[in-house]
Amino acid sequence: MARFSNVVVLTGAGLSAESGLSTFRDKNGIWAKYDYRDVATPEGFRANPQLVHDFYNSRRRAHAGVKPNAAHLALARLEREHAGSVTIVTQNIDALHEAAGSRNLIHMHGELLKALCALCGERQAWTDDLSVETPCPACSHKGGMRPDVVWFGEMPYEMERIYEVLTSAHLFISIGTSGNVYPAAGFVATTREAGAHTVELNLEPSESAHLFDETLHGPATQIVPAYINRLLSR
Ligand code: BJW
């Protein structure tokens, strides 16, 4: 572990699957029920904002009962016990890393429990349903409220800070992501070029599995705590 001072962890939907949240591209995943163009693009939102609100309202309601699993807890332990730095870059919009106790966390695709006013740019913590009639608490206008998430064609959040941590990483761990969506899918190549040791922990080999120095395949609640135990005891 001594040679891995800076650790960067990229997480995806597979990490939260065993907490009861659906992934996107698995057989029964979200994209098997919805066309991503309707619910996860700015064009889809312009065409039918209420459909998009209903999609995120139902995910926000489902989130109320979910709890972090053993993999989220192991990552929080890594941050607490590792002598160097640990940064989690998550593609997940759920709040399970925070609930597990992770603090150095970047939500690159936004947060389900926040709303953004497209008219005044204000962000708010949000647990209720949203609709086209919801007034913005900051500017009072209706029609501008949207989930604070990053849709296809939009720039993911905090990219400058993310590339800073990626290029100074000694160890890069990718967990529960299929490697289909950029720029996150390109992070392994960036960290490799910068000299990091790269590890994939996923149920099955991802699209980019060949780019990793080490791969471990199985359910996150088993392989993540086991890998982190080994890392911390080195
Ligand atoms: C388990 C498990 C268990 C299951 N244990 N594992 C052509 C080339 C390159 C790029 C593009 C291109 N054409 C278009 C683009 C850009 C586009 C893109 O990548 N498209 C691709 C489809 C090709 N990207 C964008 O538009 C992004 N913005 C952008 O690029 O801006 C310009 C830019 C340029 C340069 C630098 C920086 C920026 C924005 C992407 C926004 C993605 N948004 C979504 C929805 C919003 C959030 C939400 O509603 O939740 O984010 S899409 C969806 O996919 C969601 C996820 O965060 C994201 C990634 O999915 P993830 O997490 O990988 O889930 P799955 O389901 O795919 O995989 C789960 C994995 O877990 C599987 O492997 C399972 O096996 C595994 N698993 N159970 C362990 N128990």
C-alpha cells in the first residue's frame, strides 16, 4: 500500500445494485424499460419534461428506502484508514457513498437528491417530486426546475478536478461500471498513461477490461471488501 499514496476510485451503477437500485445496461436494467433519448437527454426533456420528471420522481421515491451495502462501507473505511489520499469519482446519482461515510467524493453525473433551476442556475437539496409547475425557491419562476443530473450531450461536473486527481493517481480502482459512457470510460487510459496501477472490480469483464493491470470479477459486496482488506493489510 505504501507505493499507492494517491488512490482514485471510479464507481458505477453495479456498486449500488445490491442495495436494490437498478443498473442501466444489464438485462433488466433501466435502458431495457426506457429509451435513454426520451429521459436522459436535454432534447428529451424539452420534448416531454413531465415524462422526465416522472422518471426521476419515481427513482427519487425508490431511493428513500435504500441503504449503503458492504462495498460502499468498505470504500468509506479505505478513506478513513489509508494514510494517503482517497478520492471517489462516482457516476452514480444516488447518495449511498455519503450515507456510508465517504467524504472526498465527486458526483460527476450529478445528484438525484438535488434540483437545478435552468433559469437562475441555483441548486437546492430536493427530496419531493418535481413537475413543470414547481416554482424555483430562489427565483420563483416556474418551468425551469430540473433534476441536477448530467444527461447525454451535457458536460459532466468537476472535470478539471477529476483530471487533476486522475493524473496524480498511483492506484486507480474501477467498480461496477460497464465502461460504455465517456468521459468516465476513458479514465483508465488516462491513469495508465500517468503511471498508475489499474484495477477493475466488476460482476463481469467491462468494455475496457483489457486496459486493467488486475481484474476481479464477482458481486461488489463480496469482492470490494475483500480487495480493500487486502490493500489495507499490505
Ligand atoms: C455489478 C453488479 C454487482 C451489475 N456487483 N458489478 C462516441 C464516443 C465517445 C463519446 C461519445 C460518443 N458519442 C457520444 C459520446 C458522449 C456520450 C457517451 O459516452 N455516449 C456513449 C453511449 C458512447 N457522453 C456524454 O454525453 C457525456 N458528456 C460528455 O461527453 O460531454 C463532453 C465531454 C468531452 C470531453 C471531456 C468531458 C466531457 C455525459 C454522459 C451522461 C451520462 N448520464 C447517465 C444518466 C444520467 C444519470 C442518471 O439518470 O442516473 O448516467 S447515462 C447512465 O450511464 C448514467 C450512468 O452514470 C452512466 C454509466 O453507467 P454505469 O454506471 O456504467 O452502469 P451500467 O449499467 O452500464 O453498468 C453496470 C455494470 O455493473 C455492468 O458492467 C454490470 O456487469 C456490473 N454489475 N451488478 C458488481 N452486484
